[in-house]
Amino acid sequence: MDRAFQAHRWVAWLATLALACSAGCQTVRTPEEKIATGHIAREFDKVSMPEYVLESPDLVLVEVLEALPGRPISGERLVRPDGKLSLGFYGDVYVAGLTMSEAKEKIILHLRKYLTDEALGLVEVDEETLEPKVGPDGKPILIEPKDSASVFLDVTAYNSKNYYILGDVLVTGRMPITGNETVLDAINFAGGLMPTAAPQNIRLVRPAPPGACCEQVLPVNLAAITSGGDPTTNYQLMPGDRIIVYRDPIVRLTVFLDRLAAPFQTVMGTILQSSFTIRAAKYASLPVSTGLGGTGGSAAGRIPPQLPLEPGAR
């Protein structure tokens, strides 16, 4: 009766757990047939990335054509962990989270404390006379800071946008992304699959954007990509993507059995070593004559008989 009651309790607990899991966020596992007819970016159907947003530790080229004498602004600048970009003598500017045009505008507005509008290229110039244009109020006509031709900004190293490759590949870890990489590129950059990998069990996990419910898990048919030239699952990688290369089930089972047997092997090894040590200690404590099978305590009794020499031996 008690066993039946316990069984009912286990069934009820498992049912409750399953109901709770079903009510939570579910991982979307997109079938390959739906991918083929969908609009997921892949090898021959790539999409353009949105305008790049600066973050640490991007490397940015900043150049101002007409800076103060002896105080040039030229060269690569690192976006620091605090989100600021150093301009040396001219101070620091916070650029994290800004696009290139927004960062350029903010840098120009910051430099107006030190440089004139003419030096920063903010004054509209007449193409014929090459003189600054003047408005009805007699003041120079200014242009938008992002349209200035005297200040240049460019990203020289895209370090803040990455994808990750994990599992049974030669080199795992974080890889920089430029917007042109595919799954096949990522596996090649990682040195290829290890012998323990399961080529039929590779997944691309795409994190859900903020406010969305679930991440997306996309299957990768590596055999179709490499042997059949089918680009259906050779997806274009996006920032934050995770490529998981799972291990072969037989290898996983072998590793599991090894881990299961490891404690018993350790115990048995310890027992055998202890038994050998105890028997060796007992053997060493016996009298010499008894231990060597001699009949007396003389030296002749302790020397084992020699084998007869073969003819011709020296």
C-alpha cells in the first residue's frame, strides 16, 4: 500500500513539473523544411547589418585635418571599458552605444571648445569663391556636424561584435564577426571538427532579442552543406550567435561509463596496493633462512643453486 502511495506521489510530482515546464518559455526548434521556405539569412541570401554601434573594445580611427599646432588628432583610438574615447589634449568623449555618425557629431561638438567652426569644417563654403557663405543675419551658414569634411571617423577593428563556437571543434571560443561569416566559415576558422564530434548534431543557437520570449535553435546539416552544396542551413551569422557541435553519442556513453567506473577503479587500486604492501611487509619480517627455503643459517644455505653452464659458455 505504501509503495503504491509513493508511486502516485512520484507521478503527481512529475506531472506538476511537466506542466510547469510547458507553461514556461519554450525553445523554438525550427525544422529544416521551414527554414528552406523561410527568410532566414543564409549563404546566398545574406542581409546587410544595421548601422554599426560602437562599444568597448572597438578601435576607431579619428582624424581632424586642422587641429591646433602641435596638438594633432590623428590615429587609432580605443573605446575604453568605461565607453569613452580619448582625444589626448582635447579630453575624452563618451561614444559607447552611438553609431558612427552620432559619434562624429558628438566629437565635433566636443571639439568646438578648442577649435573654430572653420577648422572643424562646420561653415558652408561657396564652391565658386571658396569663401564662407553668410546668412541674412550676417553670420556664417553652418552645416550639420555629421556632414563635416574636416573630421573623419572610421572603425579599424570590429572587436565588440562576436559569435561563439563551442563543443567538439579544434579551437573553441569567441570569434569576431564582420557580417559576412557563415556557419561553414565558423567551423573552418575553428579548425574543423574533432574525431569525437557528431557531424549530424550541430546547432546554431540565436539568442532572443530584448523583450522577446524565446531563443531560436536552428539545425545545421553539415553533410548537405559540404557534400551536397546545399546552402539551406549554411546560415549567415549574427552578433551573439552560438554554434554548438555536440559529441558523438557513443563517445558520450563511453565517457559516462568511464566516470561511473572511476570510483570503483580507484577503490580497487587502493585495496590491491594496500594488500601488496602488507604482504611485502610480512615477507620482509620473516627469518632469512625461512624466506629463502634454506636448512640452516650458514652462507651456503642462503646462496641459491646455480644453473649448470651450457657447453661453450664462459
